[in-house]
Amino acid sequence: MAGMNMKFEHMETIQSFEVPTVIKHGIGVMKDAGEEIKKLGVSKVLLVTDLGIYQAGMTKTVEESLAKAGVEVVLFNQVVANPPVRIVNEGSRVYKENNCDGLVAVGGGSSMDTAKAIGVEIAHNGSVLEYEAAEGKKPLENRIPPLITIPTTAGTGSEVTQWAVITDEEREFKFNTGGPLIAAHLTIIDPELHVSMPPHVTAMTGIDALSHAIECYTMKYAQPVTDAVALLAIEYVAHYIRRAYADGSDIEARYGMSQAAMLAGLSYGSESAGAAHAMAQTLGGIINVPHGQCVSWMLGPVMEFNWKGNPERFARVAQALGVNTFNMTTDEAAKAAVNEVYKLVEELDIPSLEEQGVPADMIPRLAEVAMTDPQTVGNPRDLSVKDYEWIYNRCYDLVPKTL
């Protein structure tokens, strides 16, 4: 069956899929958040968020629900995009000084990743830098304190992923820390928190979710359970993202996109994804651009390079995106998936990398660092620095399109 072939040469070791996070979702469920959080045995939480979300009043419902349940709140609203180690260190200091016993993250991926990393520091009594997922670093040994993630965007999937991406400013490098011990204990997903997202945020976070799903469905480490959630996430994005972008108050579309982001986050499993995330992650460590915004512009060129690595799976992606592949060959359908993504990014007015402040003369450096990212390993087609240069050149239309 098209798209169902597995990469059995990568299955010589045991694969696993863990879901340590309880997922509660529904329209208006935020009013019950306090009681749900209290059930985890916490009495004083560090509320981790960014200043923009806090000033917009988006944490108010959460704070009120916590107060009603008798859970004390200590505010930490210093989160920034591409969260650096120093912010994580500061959050840990505030947590300890106030004798907190739990974490509540409200916001996008940056808030949730910061909370996870604070949890790592609290559980291990050391800097998150020591627990980078890299050779020579310490492995995580302890479960982080009770963590509740409450996403206000529909994209990163960090509410259910087992990873935190943190920036080491000294190295100009974003690194991962993670595994089942870092995952949230509970996520509460309420699309009513998403209706205030402006169109450009809806677009870039939504394409981020799509990139998770497509990369994880086509990666070398795909397995049946990640396939299932990835394909449904792709279908949901294809069905709902234009509606959510055009009408922020469309609660059905917001609900669909919130589910797409969560499902795409689950599709990550515990393995790597592919080249688009290797590129976006390493770029974000050098230039402070929003992750979803840059990965959106990279997804099409990466797919254009990758489709030959597993045409059947890319053909299945085309079907999930809503392309009528009935009269197409497998290769034609695979190429159609690539073109559908290019079309979607164009329709959602995602700014180019140049418009995002990333000059083309950085390509040689960006290609070199992307090659060092661990997610390169999961890519469905073998990569070299020259390949990354070609993909980056496609991002800037400096080489012709191949399909």
C-alpha cells in the first residue's frame, strides 16, 4: 500500500513510544484548570510565561482558577523567544527562593521549554547546560517537579513533547535536553486561549505543527504510532489552518489546530525529525528569529530535497494534505506534496528568510552548523554540508526549482 512501507533497516534496535503526559482538552476547560492542577499535589506553583502574554491578560483565567482551587501562584514572566540558559537559571532561582512545588507554563513553545528546563535544574540541582543531549554530558536521572503546560498557540507541540530547546548564548547554539523524565505531567488545551493570536502567529505556528508532522512521518525513525498521529495532524492542518488564519474567532478551526499541534508534538516520539528542524534550530541559536517563522520557509525546500528518500511516504503526505492523487504516479504525488506546501506557505504570507533578517551570505555558516544538529540523523535522505547549502539556496531562490 502506498506510503505504508517501513524503513526496516533502522529497526534493529527496540523502538518505544511513551506518553507521560495526561492530555485534557476542550472549549472552555480552563475554568477547571485549578482543580486539575491541584490533583497533582501542588500547593504553590511557579507560573512561567512571557511579558507579552501576561500583559495581554492571557494568564488571568489560569491565575483565577488556581486561586479558586487554593493553589498559590508565584509569577515568572521573563521568558523570551529562543530561551537562553540565563533565563532558565533565573527561573530556577525564583522557584527555590519561593519554595514552589510545581510549574505551570502558559504560552508558546518558549514558555513551555523554559518551564521544562527549570524543572531539569530543580530535579538535578545543577544547570541545564550540564544535561544537554550530547555525548559527554550528564543523562537525566530524576523526574522533574509536577509540570502543567497550557499552550496559547497551536504549533510547537511542546505541551506533549519530551524535549526542551534552550539557547547557549556563548556558543550561539541551541541544544536539546529531554526524554520521558522532562515531559509535562498534564497539559490543558483550551482553544479559547488561541482566539487572540494574530494571523501571522497563527500562520507560522501552524506551519511549525505541519513541519513536525511531515518530518516525523517521513523520518528514518518513523513507527506505526507516530505515523498515525502525524497523518491526522497533517489532515487537521490542511483542513483548518486557512480558516484559523482568516478568522481568529473561528473556534472550530482553533480547536482543530490545537489538536493538530498536540498530535504533531506526539509524532516526535523520542527521536529526531529531519533537516528542516536541524536548520531552524541551529539558525535560531545564531539569529533571534521566531522558530515557526523560519521553519515555515525551510519546509518546502527540505521536502523538495527529501522526497526521493521515500517517495511512497511523501505521496501519502499529499493525500493527507487533500491533494487528489488518483491519476498520479507515486513520484508525481510525492512532488505534489512539495508543491502543496510551497503553495500553503505563500497563501499564509510567511515572510522570506531575508525579510526575517537572515542574509543570504550566511548560507555557508548555516549549512555547516545544521550538519552538526542531531536531527540531521533522522532525515529520510542522506545529507552533507553541500546538500544543506543547496537547500538554503532554494530558500533564497538562488538555485532553480527541480519539480
